[in-house]
Amino acid sequence: MADYLLSNLSQLTRRLGRDVSEVSLRAGLALTDGDSITPALAQEAAERAGFSAKVEKRALTDTANFILPVMLLLEDKKSCLLISLNRESAEVIFSDKGEAVNGVVQKIPLSQLQAGYGGSMLILSPVASNTSDTIASENRSTESAISRPRFWFWGTVVKSWGLYSEVVVASLLINIFTLAIPLFVMNVYDRVIPNSAMDTLSVLATGVAIVLGFDFILRILRGWFLDVAGKRADLLLSQYLMEQLIGMRMEKQPRSAGAVASHLREFENLREFFTSSSLVALVDLPFIFLFVLVIQMLGGELAWVPLFTIPLILFVGFITQFPLHHYAKQSYRDSAKKQGVLVEALSGIEAIKSQGGEGLFLGRWKRWVGALAKSGQKSRFWGMLATNFSTLIHQLTIVVVVVMGVGMVTTGELSVGALVAVTILTGRAMAPLGNMNALLIRYRQSMVSMRGLNSMMKQPLERPSGKQFFKRPEWQGGVEFDEVSFGYGEEQAAVLEECSFKIESGERVGVIGHIGSGKSTLLRLILGLYQPQSGVVRADQTDIQQIDPIELRYRAGVVPQEITLFSGTVRENLTMGPLAVDDATLLRVAKLTGVDEFVQHHPHGYDMQIGERGRGLSGGQKQMVALTRALLLDPSILLLDEPTSAMDNGAEQQIMRRLLEIVPGKTVILVTHRSALLPLVDRLIVLERGKVVMDGARDAVLKRLSGIEK
């Protein structure tokens, strides 16, 4: 499918001095409507690439030349670049089949352009880099992760400060309007009833009704403001979290998928804290002093009662936060462990049943569910203790106010109406404190969740914001390892030790060795999935750490040892790469790899559904799908890790014959234990405990190996 916006956007970045490829622009975008990007996604892609971008409705006649070039959005869901403009004509670059043909500028009448113009344009301007090299040269690229606030959570919340300020203003008015009821009651008792002033009652009732109407509207608006702010923050924060999780360097990925799922689930605690009644209770706290002030004005020394009991409630609430914080952290850890057991059991349910491991996992589940229930019970006990104490003090405060007030009424210091009003105001002043303990509990839970998420958000990314990568027009397929050492963790032994070799473009090399010798690790390092602990891995004589990993992987076709497919259709699993693939190419490659043979027998064809991890397909069929993915974009280098290990001999021989037709001119690195695949390569590298022990022509190495075995 042609992606006109994407090709024009790449052309536009090039003309603005930052050459960003289509692959990098498209990488990481949340595509939900087919394969083509939308104007909103084009704006997001430009912002990721270091531009200030906005889609603006503007007439062509109102477009000043100093903002050019810009991208025009046309009526037919296509686009073009507007280079220059005058009263009669315009210079533009159109896209043909999704590719801006050599950036050819065409001069056309202005009337012709206006006839197809949709009324909106995408305007870009480069944002200065933080580095000293602010102007990208022709072979530098500025692709980076999406820009996000320095403080990922608070920075996002602050973006909605306007809405939160409106919540505060609405709360101020709501609390002022709350005074209407006690003042109304006081006047009824003190003036209306003694004097039978029914006209006065009508006026007072009408006024209170109007106030209550405004109070109702303000409460609706306050809730709406919170919902809008919460939705905005939820969308941005969820995007940041998912991008961080996907963009994190592999060596920093958490070991437990369940723990990650638990971290993301705890995000709900944060979101709810800033979008629910908890925030309203927090905003209402300062208005306690307003009610105490009015109590003092009406009841004099009666104001000392809430002034004494309020600090008492605050003190008890503060003391109970220490055990609550301890059990909140413990619950957080137990929840992560429980979630880890659940995810691990679901992902390996077939192995659990096959090995009779149900008892083991049920035991683990019981252990962590019990631990979570225990810590949750203790947390709820302390929360209940604080809440019930607050309720007790609240009730005693009202009793003391009434008792003292009666004494003042009998001495003539206070009217009956004022006593009723003071009693109502005392209850209203104490009400936020009843919610305060629940608020503090949720705050503690939110802060524990925040610390867990912060630890994840601080992990380094593959494409850190602000980093400039070298722009490589293409990868010829050359690979070099220069004294490379690597291990998967500090506690584990090194997988590669001072490994050195060089593969020229177009070479076909096999990598063989015993299990655990580091063969698959070589491929992961070539793809930039991991970084060597020492030494350098080069692609076409360039350190791969200086190349955008998206560009690097786009140029390579990969068949990993462990094939991972995802829930969805066969087509979705085949075309999940960074660029769209037309149907003709998909069918041609699928016939080549054998995917078409089993798909065409299904009633839904390429829309046949497969389950998580490829459930519904055999191991050999999964490898065919992976091989199709690897060949779709005609890569210059193929990285094949046991590509036929799950196939029968007939399918393997068929794949062999077809690969022999494809691989001439491509660099091939084949990891295998199967001698049937060795005719694909001309050179063999033998690894032993992470070191290169043999390297040479295929037949010569095989002869030496057979001699050693004898």
C-alpha cells in the first residue's frame, strides 16, 4: 500500500537539513488504520525526529514563502511538498506509488493545486539539538525516541495544570456555597420562626435554591475537568510506559514478564489518584480553615473544639502511615511475584501439563496469594484503625460542640439558630478529615507504584532522545567482530571472549560449534539487540552502536532459533515490519518459502487466525512464516539460526533449493548443526566456548574437523 505521507515526510526532513528515512519515521508509531500513516501520526513522527510540527488549516493564498517547504494534504488522501508559491504557479513534489521520485520539483498552475488541496498542511521547523553539532550533515541522522518531559509523570500532569486550576476554583466556589445551608437554617430559626416572616422565608429559600443550582453545575464541571485531565494524562503516560518497555535495551529488560505486567497494572493506582474523588478530597482540605473561621464568627469559643480535634486526627493519621507504607511495599512485591507465576504458567501451560508440573505451580501460586492476602490484611487493619479513629473523633467533636453550645444558649451568648448552624459547619469542617486517611493510604500505594515505575523509566533506551546516529543509505552486508567479549549478566559466565572475524559483503558463512558456544549470541550482537562488554561490532566498517538500530534491523532478514508469532492473522504476522509490503511481493515470497501451500487450504487464507506464540501452527510452519518475514523486504544480509530445525527432510530440501536461488549476492550468516544446510555456505567459522577456533573454506574446515574426530 502506497504511503504518500511517509515518503513526503522523509523528503521534507531532508530539505530541512535532517535526512530521516521512512523506516525510522515509521518506527514505533501506533498504526491502527491499515498500513498508511495519518496526518496526526505524521506529526508525531516528525516530533520524534527532532522537529516542531503542527497540522494547520490554511489557504494556499495565505501561505508565506518563509515557512516553505511544507507538506500539503490533498483531497484523495495523498500529499505533496510545496516548495515555492506565487500568484500564478507553485513548485511542488508529488509522490508516485508512495515514493517521492528523486525529489523532482514540478511547476504547476496554482489553480490546479488548489483544485486538489484538502485545506490543511503540515508545517515543520527543526528543533536545535542539545549537542554541539546542531546542524546535521548529509550523512548524519537525528532519529530519536519521542520527546517526553524530563519528569515523565509530573511533567505530564503539569501539562494539564490549566484544568487542575479550574478544579481548584470550582472547589473554592463549592465550599463557599456550602455555607448557604447552615446560614439559611440559622436565619429560619432566629428570624423566620419567631416572627412568622413567611415572605422572608420565601426569599431565603429562593436564594438557597439558586445557590444549590450553581453548586450542582460546579460539581458536574469539576468532575468533568478531572475526567478530561485524567484522560489526557492517561493517554500520554500509557504511551510513555509502553514505549519505554519496548524501547528499553535488552540487557536492561526485567527478567520476569509478570513483574512488568504488575508494574503496568500498578499504574492504575497513580491514574486513579489524580482523576478520582481522592484529588477532590485533597483540594477540599485547605477549606477546613474557612469553616472554622465562620464557626468562630457565629459561635465564638466553639471554634476551639475543631481546632483541638483536627490536629489530633492529623497526628494519628501521620503515625499510621509508617506501618501502612511498610505493608504497601510488601503488597507491591507480593503482587509482582504472584503476577509472575501467573504469566509464566500461562505461557508454558503445555510444558507444565506434559511434565506434570501442575503441583509445583499451584504451590507457588498458593504461596504468593497467601503472602499478598496477609500483607493486604495488615494494611487494611491499619487503614481501618485510622479511619475509625477519625470517625470517632468526628462524632465526639459534634457532641462537645452541642454540649458547649447549649450552655451558651442558656446564658444568651448564642442563639438556637447559630447553634444549629455551628453544628452543621462543624460536621462539614471535619468531613475532609474523614477522607484524609483513605487519601493517605491511596497516596502511599501510589508512591510505591511510582517508585516501581520510575525504576523502569530510568533504564537506558536503544534509541535515546537526542542521540544522533550515522545515516547509512544501505547496508552492503559487511560484518566485523573486533576482540568482542560479551556475557548476559554479571553472575553468568562470558558467552564470547575476544572473538574476532571479518565477513565481506556477499560472503556466505556458516557458524558451527557445540551447544552454548555463542553462535546465536553472534546474531544478536550483529542486530544490535545487545551491546558488547568490550570490543567492537561493525557493519560495513561502522560501529553498529553509531547506526540507528531500526535502520540496522530493517536491512537484515532474520530467522531466530526461537520463533515468536503473535495473536492475529497470518498476514499481520508476516507484515509486522517497519514498512508496508504490497500483496504481490507477499504472495511471491510466501510461495517461495512454502507458506502459501498451507495457507491456501484454509478457508480464510492469509486472514486465518493464529493464537498467542503461534498456537495452531506446527514448528515447521512457524519457521516458514519466519523465513517469509526475513525475505519480504529483500535484505542485503540474511541471519539464519537453525532455520529448518523443525521441518521434515522434504520441506528442508525444498527450502534449500529455493534459498540457493535467492542467496547469490547476499551476505548469509547461517547458524546450524545440520549438515544438510552447509551447501548454502562457502566458509565455516567454528566456535568453542565463545572463541573462534577455526575459520576457513567450508570443505577444508570440515576435513579438519573429521580428522580431529578420528
